[in-house]
Amino acid sequence: MASSTISPATSFFINKDLGSLCFSSASQFSINKCKKSTVPEKIMSVMAPQQSERRPAATGSVKTTMTMTEKILARASEKTQLSAGDNVWVNVDVSMIPDGCGPGSIGTFKKEFGKNAKVWDCEKVVIIPDRHIFPSDERANRNVDILRDFCTEQNIRYFYDIKDLSNFKANPEYKGVCHIALAQEGHCRPGEVLVGTD
């Protein structure tokens, strides 16, 4: 068997004796040349080439290297840069409230901001009953009644009620599971911040 040297530009070699692909980041290394082998050449692993440091995109308002989530939250917080661990206040694009958490959230909203407080944007709040919609327990039915009263009081445009009362501004038809309905009704859009009480 003869030996040969592979330069650093070559990132892998095939060891015909073992039938495997080998690689190294060393500047030079030796491999054995062998005569024709009965073992087929087979790639066992591959190493990606080293990449240079990521550069920020040349377009858009954010010009620093960030993950997609950091970019979305930077835009929503009106900051030019964010990184993991930063705490920021963001402008929420959509707030979703299902019936399971809705009454508690509404109670906290009124306690913290006052009984006459109004939501910041009645078109950015989406309320979808989907958990306690047809139970025989009157207390569970009360959850949907609380949502219904809150939507009327706050003039919430996107309340997807379980029955057609014809007194809400948009789609009074029942939409099903809230997380699916958000997407189906166009409330989930790329690059926006959507929060849910659940």
C-alpha cells in the first residue's frame, strides 16, 4: 500500500478499505492508497465547508444580523437591533382570545384598566369561542356569554360566535378551533406579532 497526502483544499477522502468517507480540518493528513477493493465506495458522512460571518441584508429597516424572530420583534418594538434575552414592549398586530381564557383575561383587563377601559384597537382583537361551546353546564356556557357581552361593549369586529345573533359586524358564523380559524380567516400574516391568551 502506498501513502498519499491530501491538501487542505480537499475536505474529504474515500477510504476504500473501510468503504467510508472520511474528512479532517487538519492542514494536511495522510491516507493509504490501496489496490482495487471489493468494498463499494460509500459516503458515511459529509462535512459542510466553513462559512464566513453572516452579513445583514442590504434592504429593509433592520440592518444587523438577527434571527427572523428578532427581526419581527425589532420591527414591532421600533428598535433597530435585538438579541436573545432582550426584554421589549411590542406593538401587537393581533390579539386572540378563546373562551377558555377569555373571562379571566377580560376580568384582569377591567381590574387593571378600569371598568370603562377600551381595547387599543377593536379591529386587532379576535375572539373565538371553541372550548366550552355546547356544554350542559350553565357555568361553562357563561364563558361564551361573557365574551359576547365584552364584544358588544368593546365593539369588537372579529367575534366568531357559535350562533348567528346578527348583531356583530363580521362573520357571525362559528369557525371552530381558534388556532385554525385565525389562519383561515386571514388573521395570521407573515412578519406580524400575534398573541393569544392561551
